[in-house]
Amino acid sequence: MNFLQLQNQLKQTDKARKGVKNRQDYYDDENNNYEFDDAVYHKALAVANKIVRHYYDSGEINRREKISITFVKSDKSSSPETEKIKKENHRLQVEVVRLKKEIAEFKNKFTHGGRKGYDDAMIQQVKSARACGETWRGLARKLKISTTTAQKLYKL
């Protein structure tokens, strides 16, 4: 089987499964290699794309130029340098997660305008001012918050 035959087989099967008439589903129950053939097709397409990119970047086709494809199994043994890179990668991923959490907290704090976070110091100021006989309007003007917010903080 060559690349073009594989491509036609996959495309006809896709069309047949979508209900296009006069198309054959090559991957029925007795011949169920669709996932494997699809993976092979995508690998071959990636190699073909690299070849096309090479020739367009070079701008010329050299008839003497040879193309070779090498299949290499990845080595599972890791060198000290690889271990350093993996540790650094893990550290950076942890840092990214922490920064994403900080960004999410920051965004939640300032959604829909206004100040959303009132700390304990603000609550104590409201309670102490009310204990001294401050009115809601005077208290709100002094702390630059609304009267409703002042009352809510007082209840906390």
C-alpha cells in the first residue's frame, strides 16, 4: 500500500461514515485498523510537510540531493543533563500554576468594578466608629464606601 492508497482509503471511509453514497467503509468489523492507519497517515503527512518546507525554504530542487528517513527508537536512559532539564521544567510548571492562581485571584478581586476585598482592618474601623456613635453616612463618607457596604461590614 502506498501513501495515496492509504489516503483514499481513509477519506472514503470518512465519507461513507458520514453517509455519502457510493463510498466504501474499508474498516468494518473484520478489518478494524482505522486508528493505526490514521496514525501512519499523519506521521507520513508530517514527513511530507517537512520535505515540502525544506524545498520551499531552499528555493531550488537539487536533483543530486538525497532524502533519507531514519527510524530511531527513543532511548529511555536519561543523562544528568536531561535530569536537570526535567527538574527545571517541573519547577517552571509549578511556578506557572502558582502564577495562574494569582492571576485568577486578582481578576476575581476586580470584577464588575469597585473594591471587592475588605480586610479585617476595615471591619474593625467600621465597628469602632459605630461604637463611638458615628452615623452611617458620616462613616461611609470617611471610609469612602457606600452606606450599604458599611452596614454589611458591621454585620461581619
